[in-house]
Amino acid sequence: MLGFLLRLLPFWVREPLLIVVGSVLGVRIMYLAVHDHDRVAAGLGTVFLVFTAIRVHVVIRALRARRNPSPAGSGDAGGDAGGSAGGGAGLVAGGVVAQPQAQAQPQPQAPAQAQVGILPRPSPAVPEKEPNAWGQAAAALALFGALAVALWAGPRFMPSEDNTPQPPSCSDGSHEELPKVYQDTPRPVTGEELCKVLNRADLAALLGTPGETASTVSSTNNTAPLTDEKVAQPEASVTFDTYTVNVSATYNELTIDQYVQLMKFGEETDVKRLTVLGRPAVLSSARTMRFEIDLGSSGSGGPVEEGPLARSVSVALDRGDRGGYCDISVWSTSGTLPNDSVLLDLVEKVLPGIPERPAR
């Protein structure tokens, strides 16, 4: 296709364009060949330079031919005309001598050209106006410059293919049917909505690991256990190489004060009551649970084991602490945990995105 287009271009556009392209590519390839000591590249660069030299030689010959045109056959034409005229005169003379003497009155003679059959001399053809070679060469350079600018500016304005792995999204395209409790008024927040609040662009920086990218993101629209699916408990998680962050909301009647009383009977440690954005809250630590599911033919799972320690902040769903709470937890497979100040800063950034529970 490119060769066809080049053949359609005029000579004074095509040749300068080939010279510029060949010289630029040849010099560039030769430079890379010398820099990288690549013989194959050196041979390719030589081919481009030889091709360019041939095109330069062709253009020089064309310019010389235009400056010194070969003389037209004007002498031959004059000789032919003179010879024709002379021959005609001879024939006329012979014709006069051959006339009989008995004729008293001379007959009017036809023109000499009619007697000898000489055709009228054709008028010289008007030479066609040839295109300006320098104008075509300038147009070729302008075309090459436009192509170079387009190639240089194209990636800046055209979307390019980015093969960099993108962070996972909260929505996987599937729309599961929500449990009936999520249709109540006021409607509880869904797991996907919690995920969008948690999966912030600066989440890794808030955790103190700004160079990390989330590896997995998940969300569920669960209900609290032992409630006959009458208490919504949505949940979302974002996992990095260092930390995993989990947020959940429980829409029950349990207040933070009652929650703290229950912690006394559990294994939570480092319990600390506080206030976050004007809401009652509690800071505590507890062990996560870890279990494995066998996806083989048996479909059985392993025993539930104790997982790494998690640090959590539980905040009331409303400022009046009328029931329900939101848990934001951080843990690591290595067992390390961020400082409490880091966790509290994270909670203050995430909590405003979770709607408060309205008065009932």
C-alpha cells in the first residue's frame, strides 16, 4: 500500500521525501549499531544510506537535465524544408521545358506546392508548462515535516495502550439479589457502596505504604448470624501486600456501651473507649479466623484456625448511639500492625462516606 502511494506522488515530491526519510533512518540506525556493537543494525543502516545515495544521484541527474536540455532538431527541419523547396523548383523547371512549342498562350500554372504535393509546414507545438521542481521539493519537505509532527504529537493526544495492571474495581459486573432486609426504609448501605468508600486512591498512603497497589477487592451483602436474615451486615475488604483493610456495618440494636460490656466476656484486648467525629467509638484487638476450602471433588473444608491479630475501631452508626455500629479493621499476615494514630486517621477519612443511621 505504501509503495502504491509513493508511485502516485510526483517525481519532485517522492524523491526528496525518500532522501530525507532514508538519511534520517540510516544515520539513526548506524548510530545505534555503533553504540550497541550490532552488526545486523550496521548492515541495515548501510542499506538505508546506499539507497539514499542512489536517490540523491537520480535527483542530481534530473536537475542537470532540466538545466541543460538537449537541442531540438531545428537544423534537420530547415534542411528538410530547403530540400523540399529545391526539389519542387527542379520539377517545375523540368515541366516547363517539357511543354510543347505549339502552345501560343501560356497556361496559368498551379502553385508549386500543389504540383509537387508538398504539405504545409506544421506549426511548432506549444511546450507544456512543466511544474516547478523547487516548489515540489519544498512541498515534499513540508509533507515530511507534517508527518513527523503527527508522529511526535500523536501519542500525546491519542489514547495509548497501557499494559500496566489496573487496581481491581469494586464492581465485578454481577448483580446479586439483595436480601429482603436491604429493602427496608431507611435502606442499609450495601457491600458495594462500602467497597467504593473504602477503596480510595490514597488508601495505601494512609496505611503508610504508598507504593503498594491493591491486589484483591471484595464486598458482600451479608446478614448478621442468628438473626434470621433480619439484620443487615454488609462488608467490604481491600488487600495489599502488607495490610488488609476490612469495613463492615451492623444494623442491630446494640449500642457501643453494650458492645464494650460484651468485650469483657470475649478475648478482645487493648480495649480503649474514644470518640471519632463526634460519635462514640471503641478501639480493640482480636484474632481473626482462618480456614481453607477444598475445591476438589470432596468439597470439604479444613478446620477453622486462629488467624493474625487485627486492630479494629468500632464506631456508632449515629451520634446518639441509638444502636448499630461500623467496624474498620486492619491486619497483616506478617503480624505487624500500623500505629493506632494511623488507624484513627484512616477511620476519619472513611467514616464520612458511610451514611449515619437516621432516627427511627
